Amino acid sequence: MKDLSNEQMIHIKDGNIEYLQFKRLLEYKDKINHCYTLKGNNQDYKEVQSDNYSSLYKSLNLNYEKFTKIDYQAHSDIIEKVNNNKERFTNIDGLITDKKGISLSLRFADCTPILFYDPIKNVIGNIHSGWRGTIQKIGQKGLIKMIEEYGCNKEDIICCIGPCIEKCHFEVGEDVKEIFKKTFSNSVDEELFISKPIIKENEKKYFIDTTIINKKLLEQIGINPENIIISNICTVCNKEQIHSYRAEKEKSGRNTAIIGLI
Ligand SMILES: [Zn+2]
């Protein structure tokens, strides 16, 4: 299988386990660990009890007993604080915590994972920003919650935008294009995130760049652009190695993004 490493990401193969990591977050390996799983290990919550999943945690040096997940991610803009590993969450799309030993685990198939880390306050966040979440500016809301709940300084927070359906494949019709245009054209240069139309079966189609929108949203809060890291990996382009809903429809599995405090 192709090595997906690039300037920002490193592709790890540990036995039958494969995942991507942000080089920038690996600078803090004594405090946190993280990953975005690849098909190589076929991770999914369906297999949450399997050896494979605990080996993943072992490979990451994270505590498998203390992982927190969201039972159902609802494309909302709701983010919750995690205080201990006994809590259950559903119908939300983001988790933040400052509790050592806890990891935050969310599922993705084309939607954008955004991982946050404040190395000064030692606070982490994991956000599910699909296109509906992006429209609701969930990335901004996650940061605001970290600042309000844990006293994080925006200057310190590192934001990592993970693999997702990139502009090359995120084709939408007039209706979705209009929602993006209405929501963001006041604050982001429209030419940056909406392509010129193409005609397909007599209908106009557009390509939307949600990564650039998410980056701009983080910058608008006051995040230092140097602290915004973009994976530059499209899930559809790499469908042999990454689960993609657009490429595989209902058959699609999920990739898991994990960030945890050691
Ligand atoms: Zn693509």
C-alpha cells in the first residue's frame, strides 16, 4: 500500500495497524498522542472490543480503559467537556478535556476531523466538522469552549485539520453551494472556496473547499496561522486506504481520529 506521509503527516505501520499522525503534534509525545486510523487495521466502533482496537491504543501509548467516544455524531454544533471516563455522550460532535489519561475518539468518513492541543494548559479537543458542522462553525465553537472552560489562550492552541473530502471531490449542487455562499461570502473570499460551475447532466455543479473555510474560521478566532496544520490528504482520492462515504456509500466503514492526554 502507498505511503501517505507528506510534509505534515507521517504514515505509521505497526504490525497490522496503520494510522496517520501530525508531525507537529508528535513534538509533544510525552504529554499527548493521537492518530487518524487507516483501513489497514480496519478500525471501527463495531470492533471496539476487538484486540485490534486495544492494540491501537497500545501502539499509541494511550489508556484503552479510559477512552471516551460519542455514541452518535449528529452533525450538530454541540461540544461537551469530558470530566471522567464513565460519561456517555450522544448527539454531539465535539469533546474537550484537560483530564490526564483520557482520550477522545470520534469517527469519520469524509467529514473533517479537527484536533486541538494547548501545550501550555495541556488541554485537548476533537471535533467532527462535516459540511453541516462547518456551516455551523463547530471548529470556532470548540475553540471558544476551550478558552471559556479551561482558560486556554488562543495564541497557544495548535489546530490540526485532518484528512477529509477535499475540493477535488467535494462536488455539490446549486442548493448546497448557496448555503456555503450565504454563510461565508461575507468573511471569506468566495473564489477561494467555491469553484466555477461545471455542467453535469444539464445541472450546474460546484466544488467546495471546506478545508480553507475551516482554516479561515480558526484564524478569525485569533489562532496563529502557523499553528494551523493541514493534512492535505483527500479521503476520496485515497479510498483504497481511507474509508470514504462518497466513494463507498453505505458500505463505507469509518476512520477513527483519537487524541489523548497521557
Ligand atoms: Zn480528492
